[in-house]
Amino acid sequence: MTGRRRWSTDEILDTAADLLRTSDAESFSVRKLAAALGTDPSSLYRHFRNKTELLRAVADRILLAAMDGYRPEGDWKQRITALGLRLHAAFGEQPQLATVWGRYASGGTGSRLVMEELLQALRASGLPDEQVPVRYHRIVILLAALIASEAGISTITAEEYEQGLEQFRVAVLGADPERFPALAFFARDVRPLGADRHAAFEEILAAQLAQIEAEIP
């Protein structure tokens, strides 16, 4: 009798990434992954101890892809901005995986490459060494939050987006000026959450870097 095929770690991660493009981390399971591969879940536990470890490995592959071919250029702010935009673009192509990274993080090579570049850039800024880890942590939280938030918008259907836009118009333009005076005053200028998110990403990151620069001795 011919035994079941043995899948490589890369093949398992490829299939997991494909499943996560059409679902989320909550509905993803090792059992579903095994079914897609035509194998038994127990065979996958030889590669990964649990679902969380598997999801972290999938997220790390996105980080590896983002860092592929990366070469630091410019001053410390330009380096961090370029890195942030690379991560933004990488997860923009696979938005379902952005929430996986934000929630589960990663401890693989891709994660280490991102950490190393951020820490080196911050150290090059002239910050005291004791401040570098603090600022690193804040930048990573900011990047993960912004990327995951934008990914959430990009995964909804056109119909869902239009429904949300209509609800936004009703909520804003129909606001009672006595109860919501500021909202009524700015109603025609307030923009929905999904508007100009790419520009907002760059502006928010730039503001964070400007704050760091202001604190450099």
C-alpha cells in the first residue's frame, strides 16, 4: 500500500497562506489545512506544535518577502519610512494575513530582519541607547495597527463598503446639532474611515518620527 504523501514545511505554509486569503485566523484550523492537503492533522503537528505557531510562521513569510532585496538608504527617518512602506505593501497584497501578524506577531527570520533594521535606524538617529527599545516598540505597534486596520477595510466587498458609506452619511449629515454640535459643524468635511488611508499611513508615521527627532539630544 502506498503511504500518504509527506508535505514539506514550505508546502504546508503555502497552502495555509492560500486558505488565509479567503478566511480569517479565527475560522482557520489545522483540520481545514489538513483537509486541503489531503492528509491527517496529526501529520502537520510534526512541523508545528499548534495553530498559533503555524500562523506565526505564515506571518513571518510575509515579513521575509517584504525584506527581500531591501537595502538601507538615506538617513534614519528615510530608512524607517521605507521599511514601513515595504510592510504596508507586502500585507496590502495579502490583507487577510495582516491581522495574523498584528495578533500573533512572529519570531522567525523575517521578524528578526525587521527588528534589526528598525533598531539600527533608531540607534543611528542619535537617541540614547536606553530610549531605542522604547521607541522601537511604539513604532512596531503603530505599524501593526495601521496595517491591520487598512487590511480590514480592503477585505470587505464593494456592496459592504457602499452600505457602510451610506450609514456614515446618515450618521454624520443627519447628526442633531444640539446633541452633536461639533459633528454637525464639521459634517461636510469629516471623511469616512476608508478615505485616503495610504496618505494617512505616511502622515501618521512621519508624525511619529518627527516626535522622536524632537527628543534627540
